[in-house]
Amino acid sequence: MQCRNPAGVHAPVAAYSHQIEVSPGARWLVLSGQIGLRLDGVPPSDPVEQIELALDNVRRNLEAAGMGVGDLVKLTFYLVGDIEADRRRQVLTAFFGAHRPCMTLLYVSALASPALKVEIDAWAAREAPEG
């Protein structure tokens, strides 16, 4: 996979890439929207904790498919309400490290339950082994 930020397009305003090209023959994984629920099915009231839990669910799905965070190609974040940007960025920086997938962040009026403040759609691709 090749991450790119083309000349003639503004620099990314956060830790993401404008585009990622996936090579032919790569294995794709598409996740349903991941929400910030604890194992007991209860969401924390803090939306940043919900982001952490949703990202952990993304990671667990990747691991179950034999992939990792570095295989993420595209994420879409759906957020409800005012979520502290600095805390959100800290969580994302810790989760992604140096990896810069493509990302979109949307503020929406509601999700499937009033208690939910975060949902994350994710796509991943793993390059086919050579040979």
C-alpha cells in the first residue's frame, strides 16, 4: 500500500493521508460500524472513552482477521455532540502511531441509541504475500 499526499492538495489537517493505493490482489476487510461499548454492553458516559473502546473493537476485529492497525486504509468517524478535540487527537495518535490511514470525521445528530456518541466504520487491506 502506498500512502500519498499529492502536491496541489493542502496538507492534511490532522494525522491522516489524502489517499492510499492498494495493490492488486490485496485481501480486503470491511468492518461494520464499531461502537464504544464495554464488554457488559454498557457505554461509558465520556465520549472519548467511547472512542477508545470503539478503536479497541476495531483492533480486535483486525486481529481476528490476521491484520493489524497498519493495515487500516479508511476510517469514518461518526460523532454526536461536542467531543474535546485535543483528547480525541491524543487517543488517535496513541492508536495509530506513525500509520496515517485515510479518515473522515462527521458530526451527526444521533446514532442507534441516545447513549452512543461514537461509531467508527473501518476498511483494511493486507498486501498479498509475494511469491
